[in-house]
Amino acid sequence: MSLIFRSAVYEDIGFFFYLSQCPEIRVLSRNPTSPSWPEHRAWWDQQLPRSLFYVAEQEDGQPVGVIRFEPNDNALRVSVAIAPRFQGNGYGTWLIQQTSRLAAYEYRQPIIAEVYQDNKASIAAFQKAGYFWCGVENGIHRFQYADR
């Protein structure tokens, strides 16, 4: 796998917006409604300074996907999105594995993933990446990171 990851910068706003508009991604998101550009920009301006964002890229700089660790009470909530044309290649698992240890070290808090039961690929990705299953409630599977 020839991917790298890096911290997100403000200029990544366009790629994050693109992912937020993809129907394949949106249907499995907490909020199934795609944001407008002004709504996305306001969200980005608020989230970028307070969350830990990473971008996965091919070696040529082509972005593949993103991951965000959002501080929330006494835990980090993780979310991941892989561009539709790159899905099914293990990139989500790779990105989760590569960045979760860093986030756990930096924040020293548990990392929680909440995944809809219909999102079989994300359920498998989090399990392969070292997250353990904590249960399911209202169709949402809950996982916690276990640093191995």
C-alpha cells in the first residue's frame, strides 16, 4: 500500500467538502443531509482548531480519505471517510490503524467509534484496526480503541 498520511491544513477544506457531498458517504453519516458550502466552511472553521484531522494521500499527493478525532467530554470520537473510488482497498483500516495510536498518545483519552449497523465496511475496518466492540444500541455499533 503506497499511502502516506499528514495533518490536515485549512486548504484541505475542499476535499472535506467533496466527501461531505458524496451520497455513498452521506447516507452512513450521523447527519444524512449534505451541508451547503457556507455551512461546511463554518463547521471547518470551528472544528479544525479543536479536532485532530489527518488526510491520507497517494504518494503523488492525490487525497484518498480523511479521519477526524473530536474531543468530546472524556473521550475522542473518531470518524473516517474514504473517497468512493478508493473504497474497498483497505485504506480505511490502514488510516484508522496509523492515526489512532497517535491520537491516543496526544490526547490520553479513550477513542470511541460509533458506526451504523448498515456500514459493514466501517465495522470491519475498526475491528481490524484494533478497536474492540462495546455493544449496539438503536442500530449503532460502539467500538473503543485498544492500543496494542
